[in-house]
Amino acid sequence: MDREPTRDGAAATRQARYGKLPERIRVADMAEEVEAAPRGGVNAYDPEGSWRYYACLALDLGL
């Protein structure tokens, strides 16, 4: 009663290819540390020029 069922060639190929899970990937391998942009770079906050990005429906309508 401990006999394995016989498999055809296609089933054996599928078992060899998909029969086990892939290797685990460590979290440390999935994360990458990148240095932040220095202060005063391209994306620096400009309080005097911030009005250009202000959006308000009342201002747009002239109210």
C-alpha cells in the first residue's frame, strides 16, 4: 500500500519545475538605503515662492 502512483513524463516535468517553493528572500535584501537630498537642494522649501502652488477655488473665481 506504500506504492507511489505512476506518473507520465509531463507530470514528472511539472513536479520537477513547480514541485517546491522558491528560496526565501531576506528583508534586508529587499530594502535599500539611499542618502537623502541635502538641505537647500532642488526640492527645498521656498516660503516666498509657495504662493505659486496654492490652489483655492475662491481665489480662482475671484471671490
